[in-house]
Amino acid sequence: MDTVGTVVDAIKVNTDKMPRLASHMDFWSDNDDDITLTTTTTADYNLPNVVVAGLPTGVTIIRVVAILKIALIKDTSGSDNAINGATTLKVDADSGYGSLVTAIDIPDNSWAVDVSEATERGGDVMIGDNDIKTEVTGNATYYGQLTDIGCDGNSLKLKDVAWGLRIYFTV
């Protein structure tokens, strides 16, 4: 029996050295069917909430990134249009938007519409490179906001906007 116990202990020492496999789960908001941006670059737009539910008990969150999806971008100003100034998608764990963290950086002139070609264009999908695991800590409701966002012309419509959280974890 002592030999079996010694062998089991030796196997456990080696298996404890093996890295845990990371898994991920995605959680999405509902669509916001129409967001109209204006030339007011200090405007904030609250997005539908993301409910994170069903993470396994005992997970260790190792990384969280946000994803932003826009189905269609349409200019209604009659002139070339785009985001005016760099902006962000920020995330908060409470509905008061008191401790927002930057999830996605959106560069100046993003989502450009050249009206000499067409007044609308296909949308965009952006995956953030900011790790927001300090804000997204487990099963809960999370709040997203496009912060200080405006456009060059008046106005730029974003159709069917949704955002999500991709949570990487080990169990």
C-alpha cells in the first residue's frame, strides 16, 4: 500500500504542474435598434445591459474583453461623416455609471460614410484589447456606454447596436 500511495503522490506533484485549460463564454446585450449621433462630442449613450449568468462555480477569471457590433451605419447629414474625435466604449458594474472602465478604444474618423458613394455602409465589429476583469468579476449585470461620442456631420445613425463580454476563465 505504501508504494501505491507514493506513486499517487508523485503523479499528483506532476499533474499540479500542468497548466489549467482556459475556457471562455460570451454574453450579449439586446440590440439597440437606433442610436443617432450628433455633432455634440460630449454626448454619452447608454447601451442595453449585458447579463452574465451561468459562469461555473469556482472559476478564476483570467481576462475579459468587450465586443461591439453595429449592423449598419447611415449618414443623414448630406455630407461625408464619421466619428469626431477618439471615443470609447466603457463598462460599469452598476447602473449609476460611477466607475466606468475603458473596454474599447474607438479612433477618430471611425465608421466613415463617404456620401459621394452611398449614404450608408455596412456596420462594424470591434473587439476590445483592454482587459476589464477588474470591473467584470463574475455573474452580474453590466452596463455599457459610448462615452463622449459625436460625429462630424449632423447626424450619423448606428443601426442594431449590441455589445457583449467575452470572459476567459479557468475552473
